[in-house]
Amino acid sequence: MSSLSGNSVAAPAASNRSGWIVTLAGTGINLALGILYTWSVISKGVPEDWNWSETAKSLPYAVACLTFSLIMVPAGRMQDRMGPRIVATLGGLLVGAGMVLASFTTSPVGYILGFGLLAGAGIGFGYASATPPAVKWFPAARTGLIAGVVVSGFGLASVYAAPLARYLTGAFGLPATMLWLGIGFLVVVVALAQLLKVPPAGFVPPGSAPPGPGGAPAGRVDFTAGEMLGTWQFYVLWFMYACGAGAGLMIISKLNMIVDVQAGLKLGFLLVAVLAVGNGAGRIAAGTLSDRIGRKATLFLCFVVQAVAILLLSRAAAGSLLAAPGILAFLSALIGANYGANLALFPAVTKDYYGLRHFGVNYGFVFTAWGLGGFMLSLLAGRVYDTYKTFDFAYYCSAGLLVAAALVTFVVRPPRPRSETAAS
């Protein structure tokens, strides 16, 4: 069996083994970093005598989302230049340090600094390093599937983290919970980061399209970040991503309270876990489906279904049919699946439109939409509830943005390569 040292084509068994090791390591890192999605459970454990408003409870999560997305740009550039191992290790150290810092404070400012800024930055460094090395080991026809598998870990994290956080906060209090989770995630992320690596120079994944002129894979186009920012497609993709991600993050940040206050049930932590199952499964399913029917068709379907699901959730008042535990579980899973689809589809679209060579930094710029969308809509939900004691306006606003994003899928198309644009 030939080695992977520098051959242009490696033996399929060796490349598949290395590729799947990297893929599973990336998935494991995301399983730890996905603690972000349990914030609705963590914030529920804030003691009454801390005197936090609902807006204050939204801020650490909103700041973490924003910091996470903004860090993705420099983290993606570092990943492209330094490799994923160093950058992911830095991410693990920052996540652990941030959560440990938060454990020593009782103020919103302390949690904004620890969880919002430090842990948010660490999540960005780790997340930016998980998907790029994995997709480089596989042919373009499997981009959606591999991206979906890696990011599914982030979505599935709440399956174990939500009940774990609820148990720990109930048994030991929020400070101890943040301390032990921070130490645990630091160890896990740093250990798994050592398994991340990119293919050697000249590597061509088995099953790739036949080489085109000059030995490059047929149809391959690599845009730099500057070239990408010069295309109108980037801004359309950014808008779509902000709408789809923001709507899902708003629900994730408040689901525990929605179920408790609006629906009158004490099952929020369970539905957070149900949403996480949908979140993880939706990433794999959407990635696989988009490899078959196309990214745009899959995005349109996800945006429309998400808008309907959120509007149905808005009607789930205590005593209504929609507030039945089984229906709430279905809606939670559906919202999670359609939200999670964004995290598989937009990396794939970024690779399809702008190539793989600068994928880390290019997707970092696209990913800023996730952070700004999550920051704005999750903060909106908290402020609306503090003012009106209802989430209705936030529901309708997010549904409207999803419909707008669905309509935009009809106009977006791949950008023309720079060489073709200059020649025309």
C-alpha cells in the first residue's frame, strides 16, 4: 500500500482511513464546542438572588454567537496557513479558560467576558479547524455529506449537555457547573485537536473528477477572500445565512423559557435535547440531500419549512393542541433540523462557489452572518419579552426573514471565475 507522503494519488484505503479519522476527530471537537446550544438550560440555572433580567440572560449567549462568528475570519486564515491542529488546540484552551473564569463571577458582565468573549472565541478557533481538513480528504461529490457529519457534532452536543447541565446546576449550582464543564471541554478539545491534519501536497481524493488541463481537477475555481468579497453572490449568501441561522439561534436561546412560560410545561431541558437531535440529524440529511438535488433547492425547502414551524410554535400556548408534549417535541426537532441544515449547506456552497484553496478564511467571512443573525435575533427575543411578556414579535420577524431568504434562492448563482470576467 502506498503512503500519503507526497503522491498525487494515494491508495483509497489509506486515504479513506486518514480522512475518516480527521472527520471523526472534528465531529468530537464539535460535540464539546456545542455547549453553546445549551445556554437556555444554563441560563435557567442562574439563581434568583443574582437578579438578572431576561435581557441580561440573553447577552452572554448573544455575545458568544457574535464573537464566535467574527473570530472565524482570522481563525480560518490561521487554519489555512498554520494547519488545523494548532488552531484547534488554541480553541480548546480558550473555551476552558472562559468557562472557568465565568465560574468565579455572579454578574452578567463576568459571564459576557468569560462565556461570551473568551469561550466564544475558543469555539470559533475550534470550529474553524474542524470542517476544512475533513472535506479536503474526500471528493467534491461528498462535500455535503462530510461537512454535515463534522458539524453534526455541534448540533448533537445538547443531547448530552442539556441534561448534564441541568443535573449539575441543580445538584452543585451554576458556578461549579461552569468550572467542571470548562475543565472537561479543555481536555477533550485539546486531545482531539492532535488528530487533525490536512492531506499532503498534490493529494487527489479517490473518486474525484478527472484532471483538467494542467493537472487540476476539472471545473475547479479558487477565489481569494478579496476576490470573493468582490462578488455580489457573497452578499446574497450572507443575507440568506443570517436569516436562516438567526431564526434558529433565537429559538435555541429561549426554548427552555418558551416551553416553561408560554406552553406551561416543565420539559424545556428535554426539548432542548430533542432539538439537538434534529439539529445534528438535519446537518447530515441536508448535506446528503444537497449533494443529490442541489444546494439551492435544499436551502429553499429548509427556509420555508422553518418559517412554518416557527409560526406554529408561536401558537403553542398553554392548554392548546400545539402545546401538547408530543407536538412540541416534533416542532423542536423540526426547527433544530432546519436550523442545522444551514451549518452543512453554507460550507458546501462556499466550497462550490469559491473553491477549496482558501476555504478556511472564505467560509470565515460567510460565517459572520451566523453570528450577527444570532446576536440580533436572540437579543431581540430577550428585549421583546422584557417589554411585552411575549415573544410574538420575534416569532413574526424571524418568519418574515426566512421567507425573504427563500425567495432569494431563485436569483443566486455561482460566480464567474475572475479570468472569465476579465475576458468578457
